[in-house]
Amino acid sequence: MRRLTVKVKEGEGEEIKRIAKENNGKNLMVQSLVGGGELVTIHLNNQKVSSFIENISEYEHAEISLIPRGIITLYPPQGEAPDQVADVSLRSPIEIFLGGIQSVGSKKGMLIYSVAGAILVWIGLYTGTSFLLVAAMLVSPFAGPAMNAALAAAAGKMGLLRQSLMRYFMAIGTAVFVTFLLSFFVNQQHATPLMVSVSQISQVSVLLPIVAGIAGGVNIISSERDSLVPGAAVGILVAASLAPPTGLIGMALNFGNWQLIRSGIFLLIIQLAGIQLSAALIFRFMGKVTVHGVRFASGKGYVFNLSIALSTLIVAGLLYWQFSSQPGLQKSSLNTQITEVMHTALEELDEVETIEINARFTRGTLPNLNPVICELYLYNRSEILTDEEVKKLVSNLLYKRIKAQNWDADPMFNITMLDYQGNKSTLP
């Protein structure tokens, strides 16, 4: 339930009360004000707020105050009290839209948070401290502009859409610039292992912005008691896909690694397009935020259609780019697939027992090669073959199996043979 107060001229209070009753308003009250006028207090179901405000639009001088908080209303019969307080319906379209505009915040605050988040990202990537990336996700102000852009598209507000996108790229640009400066001042010349890890993109990377947009949209349109996930957690989900790539781009720009820059740009663009696509659909079809919404009927229908079309084309184009060549923008998934191929192949050999296997792509610094380091810890079960012979057998088999997959991967093996005494020998 939402509480509204409506200030109208003397004698209009009862008419406002009647309209509220038609919208299932509860616990209604009309008060006369000193100096003239009447104040009507109304409690409405979330979904009735927009229709009520639309119904009183003819009262041009009405002053409306909407408290965007859940209100518990109790009224006879007492036996229905549990049902009366169980109102967890979605927020009204007007509250969703106006609340989004209200949450825009100042540019100064956004820039300060962008700088703070960029510093945390840089420290995390530079020192390999992964928990600092999580801290950066909490601080980075990327979720607000991304959600507001989707909200503007659903409402058909081109001006708000431009403003939200401008703030989004302003925050991104600030973070990239700060991380570039920090890497420049420490004279960083090479990528850290965590930077390489962040740059490796999964084949299912598009799912993250889609899920982030859905979660962010549902969190915004849900009433507070129906939102099982706090807004901060949803904000982290959005920033999780945006904060690390910004640091990656800025740091890689310093020493000119275009492979890392390409990965970072790919991630940023697909995140924005994916979030815009899924969140706008949630706002339009679940939140009922449309160009015909109350008090923002000046929205243009083509804005939503244009936004959805462009977002879809961008996502489709990036996915085509991602899957058109290997392993460039698929290394994270290919690491797992190569590991699985090695496991399957080794199951055919009775001479060895698999202890542990791992595969990872490098930064690709070798000319005309896409090296993937394959680390294997094996136990020799053969009574005939020596450890060196087993290593040779395994490396030949795995090389053929991996090359047969047409992944354009060049495996390089580091095979360690273990025995029960803990001794080991490594393939030179």
C-alpha cells in the first residue's frame, strides 16, 4: 500500500475521496486547512496509484505527495487482517519512473565514486587481490545510469536516455582514465595474471548482462517487502560485469596491449547492450512503464522500439564477432573445454592415473601461436613404460586430440609424474 496526500481547494475534498474509493482506497480522511483548502489522506494499492492520479488530473491545482514506502492499513473485518497486510504488488508505473529520475544523483558524487572504484580496481588487478575487485563493485556507480537508461527507453524519454548514457560513459571514462594514470605513474609494462584472467571471455558472457538487467529491473519495480534481494546486491551484479573491464582497458592502454583492450571494450559494450535490452523489457512489460504513463505521456513510442532494435543488433553483432574466430574472445570457456578433452582422452589410457589437470591460455605473446598451457599431474601405473615414455605417450595423444577440435589452440605441456613417496619428475 502507498500513502498519498492531496491538497485541493475548499469543497473538492469529498470528490477526491470519492475517486479514491473507486480505486479501492482505504482509511480515507478529509481535513480542512487553516487559510483555506482541504487535505485528503489516501491509502492505495500500489497498482492503483497511477490510475488514481490519472483520474484526478482534471484538478490542475491539486498538490500531490506520494510517500514511496510500504504502508500497512488495517480495516474491518478484523479476520481479514493477514490478507490486508500481505499487499506485495509491484510498484505503480509513475513511482517506478519518478523514483528512477530521483535516483540520478549529482555528477560530482558520481565522479567521486568512479574515481574511488577505479583506484580499488587498479589495486586489485595490479596486486592480484581479487577481493578488492568485489569492493570496487560496491563503490562503482555504474548500476544507476544503466538502469535509468533502460527506464528512459521504456518510457520513451529520449532526453533522459541521452542523459543516462552520457552519465554512464562519463563514469566509464573516468575509471579508464584513473587506472591509466596509476599504471603510468608506476611504469607498468606487462599484464598481471589477474588482468589476463579478467580479459579471457566466456562463450556465455552474454548471459551476465541479461541476468543483471532482469535482476535490476525486477528489484526496482518490486515493492520493498516483496524484494527478496537488497538493492546493493543487485548493484554489485551490474557492476561485476563493468568495473573490472574498465580497469583492464585503462591499464592495458598504458603499455599498449591491444589484445587486452579489445577484450575490455567487448565486455563493456555487450554489458551495456545486454542490460539495456533485458531491463527495458522488464520495465515495459512487468512494470507497465509506457509512453502513455501518467505524468510522462510526452514519451515517444519510437524511442523504445529504437532502443530494443539497437540493443539487439549490438548484442547479435558482438556474438557473431565472438564466435566467428577462435580462441580470441572465447578463451575462458575453451580453458574448460580443453581440460575436459584431456580428461576424456586420458581415461582411454590404462598406463596412467589422472591426479589433476588444468589448461589456461596465455596472453598470446608468441608470433602466430595461441599457446595454451596444459598442466598435468599423473601417476604411472605401467610396469613396462618409464615415466619419460608415459609423458611422451600422453603429450602426443593430447596434442592430437586438442588440435582435432579446430580451436586454433597450440597446447604446450607441463607433465609431472607423481609416486606414493611424493617424488616427482617434470617433462623437460
